[in-house]
Amino acid sequence: MKNKLIGMDFAVEVVQAVLLTGYLEDEKPVSLLIIASPESGKTTATRNANVSVRSDGHGEELAVALTDTTGKGLLRIVREHPRASHVIFNDLSITAGHKSHVVKYLFGVISAMTEEGLSKIADPGGISSYDGEGVKGIIGCITPRLARDQRFIWNQTGLTTRMLPFFYEQGVNIQLKVRRYHAGLLYSNRPDGTRSLVIPLKKMPVHVREDYREQILELANGVAKKLSKEGATRKNADYKELGYRRIDQFLSLAKAHSLLTHPGDDEPRVHRVNVEFLRKLARFVSFHKPEDLEELSSSSDSDE
């Protein structure tokens, strides 16, 4: 039976926009942390989003999906997949199962790759140069308990605070439909609402007009305040996000989403629908409280 996603159009759309941030001129790829309970379609959503068509008509994946890896394995993947914008960890918790020094090295490579980017690596085998392909984002899938557990290395190293959390749950109606589907009782020829992902042949500049920048700034500041409240604990009561990272992430996502909704624009620019996409997304940005996907469909194509 084909693994069909039901009620997950918006989740797929979010992953598609994140993947396209790797094809923006002068922007770093946004990294995403997908938080949801087991059997909620995290891995299937990333797999469906990662199927795309290049603008010249050839199929291509924007990301390399992994079950597990080590630091050395990740370096090899970066070298062998220069056009990939992201690396997907289908289950981030599996990476914590190695010996301590192996896990620390892996997350050191991830931090370098997602922040300043890999440049040159010297090891007993020689010197490897990464040039332009050394900066990549990651998409990690994780359960709510492990996302909050401060004992794990993704929290100890601050990796999760540098990622954009996307915390969702499936509503009752979606769960009922999924159960009937798995029982072979739900038949539908209706296509899903996700868009085909068209990859630009080169990194694209995207214009954002000033009033949209103001709206994006307001949304990003609101998200930073929410995450600051969530991050404050008895041990760290003064925790506060300044919001700079969230502003960069939201601006990149607005631009990338415009490449998704308007792939044929001669002069790519952010449209109203792209700002509305961010408004929806902001509801899901949390480490502690999931948002219900129940009535949320993918963004419409309405414009100014």
C-alpha cells in the first residue's frame, strides 16, 4: 500500500520552503527541527517534500536523507552532493547512540556546516577543500520528549536553538482518516494540495518590498518572544532571544516560499501569500506546545 499523507499538506509545504532557502543568493540555508509524536508522518513529509523537478525538466533531490551517520560520513556526503541544500536526519535520536567522542565530532561538523560553513579539513588522508558547497542546512525529526530533554547533545551544544522548531500534532479528524486509510477503508483519487518543487538552476536573488519587511520583522519578533518565554527556567530565568536569528530565518523563508509559489517570475519577489505563509508558520514555532494541523491547508495562490 502506498504511504499516503493525509492532512499534511502544510507540513510538506514548510519543508519545501526550507529546502529552497539553499537556493537563495546571499542567504544561508535555514535549518528545521520537526517535532511531533511517533507515527505522525515526520519522515514521510520530508520524503515527499524532497521530490522535485529542476527547471530544465530533470528530477533531482534537494537534500540527502540519512538514517544515521558519523562526522566523517557527513563530510563525505557534503563532498559527494555539492548541489544538495540540506541533510535530513530521519530520526535525530539515532545519532546519539554512538560513543561519546563520535557523537561530539558529528555535532561539531553539523555546527560548522550550518553556521560559518566548512572550508578545509585536514586529516591523515590529506586536505579536503569544500569551497561553496560547505554551507548546508539540516532538517531533523524528533519526538517532543527528546526535543525538550536538556541531557542530549543537540540541546547541550545549542544546536536546537539555532534551528527553527516546527511542532505539530494531527487533529482527531486526521487521525480517524489515517486509521481508515491503513485499514483499507479510505479510498480517494483526490490529489494532495502540495506543489511540485521546481529547483532553480542557480541561486536566485529575491526582492522584498519595505512593507513586507516590516510585517516579517513583526512576526519574527513575536516568535522570538514566545521562544524566550519557553526557554526561561529556574536555572536560567533570564534566558532571552534577541530575535536576530529568527528575523534572518523568516526573511529567508519568505523569499524561498516565493520560489515555490511563483517559480516563473522573471524578477523573483515576495508576494502577499508568502507573508501569509509565515503568519501560519509562526503558530507552529515552539519547543513546548504543538499546533493542530486539523484545518490547515497549504497556502493559496492569492496575490496582491
